[in-house]
Amino acid sequence: MLLPLLLAQASPPAPSPSPAPPPAQEIVIPQIVRPLPGALDDVPVLNSNSPEIIGTEGILLSTFPPEGKVTPAAHLNFGFNGRFDIFAHHVFKALSPAKTSAYLGVIAYNPGSRPVTLDTLQAASYLSQPDAPFIPLPPMLENPLGRVFAGPGDRAMSDLLRGLRQAIFPPRITIAPNAYQMLLNLPIPVAELDPPVNGRSTLMRLRSSGPVYLASLALMARTAANREVPPSLQDWESLLQTGSLVTPRDRPPSLLDNTAPTNQIIYGRVAGVAIGSSWQSQVTDNPDSASLTIPAAGSAFSYGLSTLARGRMGSDQSQSAQMRVRYPDTAYEAHGNYGIQYDLSLPLVNPDSQPRAVTLALQTPIKEDSLSRNGLRFFDPLPTQTFFRGSVRLRYADDQGKLQVRYIHLVQRRGQQGEPLVRLELAGGERRLVEFSLLYPPDSTPPQVLTVSAE
């Protein structure tokens, strides 16, 4: 009777370890990446993304003149006039046990002797929690109403892709001569979060009737009657005049001449004025052509999207917006083109006399500067890192001649081939226009490619 007792008291055998996932295998698709026709426009963008993680008060980005400021080096002296954008993407990590909310403020100043009006053309600002949490989503979902998103940048870009202005933004603001005005004064709350970390993404498209200076700033919430209240205009003005740059700083970028393929590249994060809000292009065979000939059956070609240094995908083209002014420890270029809108027209033509099927897909190949294996490289199975989450818009006439306007939400991991966005059957000699639009979403990792394939 002793043996059964001993067996009953013995520990159960340890479970067998789960088998390791199979290593990712590379798939090479032989196709070229063509330079994307067109170029960025010349609209200046206040691009506030460094430091990305903030825990203290201070100046994130100021384009005010340095004269009379306590920290002159924090002010880049750039005036905006006419069309401009404001992009701000920051994460607040509370350092105090009180978990006081941070406030993100964008302040404008009219240096002239006449009032300046600011028209808000489109604008959106969302929090990670509760507005747009990062949730798992399928690789592709129809998104006609803009209710599919994962992350605040994803949601904000979807709004502007539809031409929306969120109700919290007034359509017009008038700034008196030699006066300040808040364009943004919104909280990043963390009191109910564990860990106390939250983010906010903002994109605004504006037009001014005269020159203005802008600054992106961070302050902690004020307290009145035992509750949090926003900082006042005077609080923001005081920070602008007497404050210094937010610390700690992000990791500084590599030098521009650090181009040897064996050298590590550190892109850095952006804080400054970038030039370029949109990239509009008629994508054709060549500058003298009015059409884009579909590839031969069973083949494909691609165009890069948000290509950058060390990630030109064999196209010899970097699309990164150039910086007009920046801080010395921040990115040399607006790598990633966050918030930039791509509007591409593809006048597809079937050169054959027989019908041909053609598809259009967004893909996230393994990043390279030149194509080391004479094609695009993908993974199977896919790794876990998500490299793209955002919505695209397609306009085209379907095979029945009916105009379609579709919004499609995509989630792609590194090395993901992507599913076809649309499949069209072109008759012999037929020409069909497809329009593709995308606002490149924050929290994505470039580059991607737009691929035209023929069956």
C-alpha cells in the first residue's frame, strides 16, 4: 500500500515545452521598385515628435524668435504664413505617484499690427486610451465609416483622409495684433491607467491670413477645487518665455555622412519644421506618357511609399521630407513622413488584345536600400512586429462600370506580402483609372510599396 501513496504524493510530471515556432523563411518575389513620380509639395509642417516620451514640463518645439527668451536655443525662428500643418505625436509617462495629467499645448502668436485669421481645414486629435487603443485587427477590413482603427495616429489619419474636422476644433480663430492664442490645449490623462502611460496624436491642416509663430509645449494639469483644470493662456506664455527643452532627450541621429552599408544608422525623432504635406502624382510609364501599362501576365512592379535613407528599395529615391529648421539632436529628415498624404492616380492600360486581370496591393517587404536578391523579400511565417496599421482609400470603376469609393483598413507585419486591395478585369486595349490615397500613419515603420500585378 505504500507504493500507491508515494505515487499519489509525487509531483506530476512537468509539461512538455511548447515547440518553438518555425524560423521565418524568406520568400523572394522577382520584381522591381520604380521611383514614385512627383514630389512633396512646399507646405511647411510643424512636426513635434521628439522627445516622443515625456514626463516633465517644457518646450517640445518652438519656432518663435529667440530674442528675449530665457533659453534662446529652444527657439528656431520660423514664421508660418498661408497653408501649413501641425503634427504632434507624444506619449506621457507619469513620474509622480499622483498621476497628474499632462497637457499638450500648441500656442500661436501674431507679430503683426493687424488681426490674423486661422482657418482650420481639417483636424483630429485622439488619445491612445480611451479613444483609440491598440487592439489586434485582421490584416484587411473594409472601413466605410472610419470605425476601424488601432492607435490614435491610425484614427486621426483616417479622419483626415475623409476630410473631417473634429468638433473640438473651431473652424476659424482670429488672433489680435501682438497677441497669443491657443490652438490646442488637450490633456493626456493617466490616473486610471496601470502603468500610467498614455499617448496623443494630432494632425491639423490650417491656412492663415498673415504670419504667425508656433510652439508645441507640455505642462502638467493645474488644480482648482480639488480637480484638474487645463493650464491657462498665461501659464503657456510663461513657459514659452522662461522654459527650456523637455528632457530627457531622445537618442540623437547618426551623422548624415554615415552611409556605409555596414554602419548602424540611427534615424532619430523629428522636432522642427519639415517641408511637405502631400505627394500628388500621376503614375505613368514615363513623364511623356498618359497611361500606366500593366505588367506581363504573372509579373509585377512596385512603387515605394515613404522610402528613406537605407530603405530606398532599389529605387534610388528617398521620399523623406526635408527639415527647414530643427534641433541639433533630432532627425535630419522627417523619416517616415508621418501625416503626409499620398494621392496617386494610376491610369492602367491593357496593351493586349485579350482581357487581362490586374491587382493592386500595399506590401511591407523587408527593408533594403538596394535589392540584394533581385526582388522584394518577404517572410513566411510572419514575425510578430506590426509595421503598418492604417486606412487607405481607393476610387475606381468596377468591372460593371460602377464607381466605387472604398476605405480599407490594413494591418501588416514586417515582411508581409499583403492581400490584393482590388482586382480588375481589363478588356483588350482598355484604360481604367484607379486612384489610391493614404495618410502615412504614426506608429508605422517605413517603407511600404504599392504593387501592380497581372494574372
